[in-house]
Amino acid sequence: MSVAFRGNIARMVAYQPGEQPQEGGYVKLNTNENPYPPSPLVRRAVLAELTDSLRLYPDPGATRLRRQAAIAYGFDLSQVIAGNGSDDLLAMIARAFIGEKDALCCPVPTYSLYETLVRIQGGRVLGIPYPDDYTLPPRIFRSRASVTMVASPNSPSGTTVPFPVLSRLADSVPGLLVVDEAYADFAEENALSLARERKNVIVLRTLSKSFSLAGMRIGVGFAHPRIIEGLNKVKDSYNMNRLGIAAGEAALKDIAWMERNAARIRKTRDRLASALPGAGFTPYPSQANFILAKRGGGKSAKPVYEELKKRKILVRYFPTPRLSGCLRITVGTDAEIDALLTALRTSSPRRGSSSRR
Ligand SMILES: Cc1ncc(COP(=O)(O)O)c(C=O)c1O
């Protein structure tokens, strides 16, 4: 007897999330988590949930969380969907809009989960390379894909697409425009108003980064009620658990807490950007809670990544032709960034032999 996967599943490679070491002791600057704790309201809300109610299924519509998101961002409840992280919302979008004949168009390099989700559907990815300055490639305006996806700020570059450009893109795409704003709270502008005004735009947010809740898995999406209705048809019935719903609602009641932490992170980010050239790296201009930094002299960043790891500092290294000269560094606390800079300035690949590989 043989077990046969669908051809596209057999051919695809699994998505590789960033390393999550299960032992402590690392300065963890590899998956863009927030170094500061979530609002104290979250702890209280989660503890209040730890009652007999855990026996019972959660609200399939995550209404408390969606209502608070609607209030916080100025939407009607019918314009909001909640997910088990924004990854869950991305999966719903792929399920709802990408079939075997469909394509998703996105500028690349970007968040590589998009490609995985499209492959699961058996669809095609039209990746249009960003130019060196990470401005939106003009070809994307001519794409005929069912879904156009733009992360702004983008990962791994940290760069943003200006609002007027996204607005023009919404006018020119033939299908759905997804603006993935996982890092928007660290940026100077956002595209939420497009989700209010256009019928073909969905804006995704996550509570993993600015709200310090990566461990709870909470994402929210904002769009025209017709899009939300369609996504509801394909979502897992109980896609959020009781603790996530309570934590998300509480966090969104304390926007001021999130904003204070985001402001601290932006300050540290600017300090890191100024210090990187002294450590042999050129930063791309970032509006996120991480910086993509390119090693000088066209050298591979892999030996630096490895040396940092030996010193218990984790950053993200992408072994692709476009990114192999770069490290993506999450903005941690000031002390964590000091430790990173000291390690970079004293690491052996920097001082020693040529490390081109
Ligand atoms: C651009 C982008 N979108 C979405 C996500 C997923 O976030 P979540 O934790 O809400 O699933 C990430 C996570 O790293 C990301 O970088």
C-alpha cells in the first residue's frame, strides 16, 4: 500500500520558521519578537479565563477580540476577522483566492510563507524582484494575478511602500490586494484607510510584534464585509482559543502600552542603524523592529552569523543569493543591542581571513 500526497505537496519543501531554541541563555534577535512584556491587562485577562470555561469551545467568531479591534482601529465589526496569528489569516486568503489556475504576485524577497501557502493550494507565485533600493517594482502594477501581496514594512528589508503608491496599486490590480502590516506600528504610516475605502483591499495586523504577544498567536484583518464573509467560509471553525481571544482583547484595550514600547524600539533601532557601519555592516533604512544589514566588501554574512551563534547571539541569516551577504537583526533592548555590537566588532570573521564562500 502506498500513501500518495497530492503532487504539489510531494514536490514542495516545508516552510522553515526561524530558530526557536528551547534552552535559554540566548540573546534572541532572530524572529522579530518584542523584548518588552505585554500590557499587564493581558496577564489579568488570561488568568481570568483559567476557569471551568476551558471545558467549553471558544466563541467561533472571536467576537470580544474583533469588537475591540474594530473600536481601536475605527472599523465596523463586520469588517474585522481574527486569526491564530496573521499566518492563519494568510492561510485563509490562500484557501479562498488561490486555486490551481491562480497566481499570487508579490515583490521579492519578502515573507517566504506566502510562497508556501500558494504551493499548498497548487497555485503559482509570480515573484517580482525588488530593485536594490527596495522601492516597489513597476512590473507589479501590470500583474494579472488573483492576489497581489505587499508586506509594508517588508521582511526582511524593513522598508515600506508609501501610502500613495499602495493606493495606486489598489486601483490597478485586477483582484485582491493584501497589505501585510505585521510591523506597521514601528512605521511612520499605514494603509488602514485603504481597507476602509476600497472593496479589494485587506490589511493584516499581528499582535506578535508591537503588542509583545508572539506566543499567543493573534492576528486581525480589516476589509470590506464581503471579503470578511468569504474568508469566514474557509477559516477553521474554532481558529482562536479562549486565552488568545481574551489576551488580544486586553492588549487592544491598552494601545498606549504598545505605543510606549514601539517608541523605545524605534529609538534603539536608530541607534543600531548608526552603529552598524562601525561594525562593518551597512543598514537598509528600516521602519520595522529589525534591520537588514549588509556586510561590507561583498562578503558572505554566514561566518558572522555562525560566530554570533557561538557567542549565544541569534540573528537571522538567509542562505539565498540575494540575501547571503546580509543579516536580519531584531531590535532588542539597548543592552542586547550593545552585546550584539560588541560581538560584531570583535568577531573573528571580521578581524581575520576573507570569508567569501
Ligand atoms: C511580514 C510578516 N507577516 C506575517 C507574519 C506572521 O505573524 P504572526 O505571528 O501573526 O503569524 C510575520 C512574522 O514574522 C511577518 O514577518
